[in-house]
Amino acid sequence: MATCIRLARCGMRNQPHFRVVVADSRRPVSGKFIEVIGSYNPRSADKKLSINKERFDHWKKNGACLSRTISELITNS
């Protein structure tokens, strides 16, 4: 299975909040996912990205690709 670490939108209208999820790359973006490994709130003052480092390393070691947005957020934080 080709897995990908990406953002899945949740939250209310005009108040976006994102989950950092591990999902099958063939699934829709906000569809079924394998595991939630973090969250991202772009509306907070510091635009905080919180992620479980152990699980992130585990999935990356097992071949999960990163979405462009996640890779940019990781390098900026």
C-alpha cells in the first residue's frame, strides 16, 4: 500500500483546522485514513504544528511519502 502523510481538513466553515494523517495515497484527501499523527491550526498566532515525532519517523522509515504542504511545514517549524 502506498502511504502518504498529508493534511486532512476539519473544523467549521471559515475556521479551518487540519489533522496530520497517514493515508493511502489513492484515497480522497478528507477520506478514510490509517492514523492521526498530529494537528495544525493555521488561524492561531504562531500557526502551531504539533506532531507525534515517533509515529512520524516510523511511517517515514516505512516508506510514506510527504505531501508538499507537510514537507514545507516541517522545514519551517
